[in-house]
Amino acid sequence: MSANIDEFTDTLNAEQYVDLQKLRSYSRYGIPPAIRGEVWLYLLGVLSPDRTNEITSVRSKYASYANMDKLPPTHAHRLRLECTRYYNRRLVPYARRRRQPGLAPNSMTTSAMIRLSLTTSMASTSPGTSSIAVKLNNEDEAMDIMAFTTSVENVLSAYLNRNLATEYHHGLVPLVAPLVWTLKTEAGMYFSFERLMTIREDYTSKHPLPARLTFFMTIFRQFLPDLFSYFEEEAVDTRELAAAWLESLFSREMPIGMLMRVWDVYFSIQDPMEFHPFVCLAILTTCKDALEELDQSEVRSMLLSLPVMDVDRLVVEAHNLRLSYQHSQTRGGGQWAVDY
């Protein structure tokens, strides 16, 4: 059952301890945009639910981010071009569709006001912290292309300078963009992005992409044999399309409003990377009839730029598919089992 903004606010305003279990339960049904950023910080573990040392912890994170090297590496020009493309393709249409006023100060949660006042104070009194600027609500027009590009560049540059084994690639901008759009400070954006990358990398170290692709192709063939055969007949490169989805967490393919709603679910559950293939399958199930009317190039175009869909229905369908798969493994003696 979905929660309203007051229920979220009551949970976030807990004096000593934020009830993460309740927050996760609420978030699975969607987070109100006005407080999505703050909720994500808790769900991703950037903020501790134990609020006894909250101010000290927040100050430490801001100071840590302020001291990071944000000089852009050699990819700066390419990064800015990709930011411009993403902004015009994803954010401008989204902002036009939903224009919501920013949160009034008296409607903000207590912890949000603490963070905003702290950030404003630090930005004005501490040297070298100008990059940790307060951003207006994510729906505000003040988040223009320059502000967006600057924050994306700073966050990615800081991350890449601290993680030299990670090379810049075009998929990083879409991964960080929803965090930049949603969160209020660059420090929050950075530590949320760092956490998201850790989740992906930890899972990939145990389940490399080839194994995940094999698993997805198996469940695709199991649950949608007709569509699987149709893709083969049309010479659709299903593995290429599946790899894009599995690697990007839909950040390149979904409209951002829909993506953030999906990420509400992912951040609220313990195993988002294991659930993700079943959401991929749920999308194919939902779009099956339409896909079977398209040729190869049209299928590719549709799956790389997904239409808006009902996320609640997708999530329910994904849960049902996952349960059906687990049941088939038990009842069928592992007929479809994959080393995954």
C-alpha cells in the first residue's frame, strides 16, 4: 500500500532513529518527488538511520567531498557533450510534463532543513566548498543545463580521480544524472553515486555479464517462447539489447520519471541486481504484442528508448515472474537452472 508524503515525513522526522524497514516498505510503492532525494540517501546508506551523530556525520561527508580532486580528466569535452544530449533528450521533456513547485521551507523535514542550513553555512564560510552548493528542488527550472553539467562533471571527475581502475564511458552520465536531478547537494550526489557503483561492481564481481546474459536469455526463452522465436526470426540481437539493460539499470533507456520510480523500488530492496532481470522480462511481457508487430530495426529502437509504462504493474509482473521461476526450479528439478 502506497504512503503519502506525511507518512514519509513522519518517518524521516524521527528524533533518534529513522525506521529503515518502514521507509523501504513505503518506497516500494513510490516516493513523492519532493522528498525522493532525502529518502534515497537513507536507502542507499549514505545517511545513517541513527541520528544521534547526524550533524557530525554530515559535516564529515561534506568536508570529504570538498577535498576531493574534481579536475576533469581528458574526457571533459566528451562528457559535456553527453550531458547536453542527455539533458535535452530526457530532462527537458520530463520538466515540461511535470512542473511542481519547490518545497516550502515549512514543509521540509527536520533533517532536510538541517542539511540545507549546514550546506549553506559551509559554502559561505569554508574555503574550497563552493562546489557544494544548495540546489533547488529537483522540479525547479533553476536546474538549468549549466548547473546540471557542472554537477555531473564534478561528481564523475571526483569519482574517476578516486577510482583510477574505472575508465570513463558513455554509460556513466545516464547513471549519475538521476541522482544529480533528484538530490540537493553535490556531496549527496557523489556519495549516492559511489554507493550505486559499489552495488553494481560488487554484484558483477560475483556474476559477470556473460553469466547474467545467459540467465536472462534462459528466462526469456522459458517465459516468452513466442517472442523469443520472433526475435530470432527477425534477427534481433537480443543479447546486445539485454546487455544494455543489464548494465545500465535502464538509465539510458527509460524516461527519467519512470526510471526514478523503478529506482525507488531497487533502492528499497535487498537484492536489486537479482530482481533487475525479472523487471527486464516484465517489460518484454508488457510490450509483447507491440513488439511482434515490429521489424528488427523498430524493435531495437523501441527497446533502447522505452515508452512510458505503469511501473506498479511492471513490478508486480516482475515479482510474479520471479516466483514462477523459483517454483519451476523446485518443481522441475532445476530444468532451467543456470550457473548464475
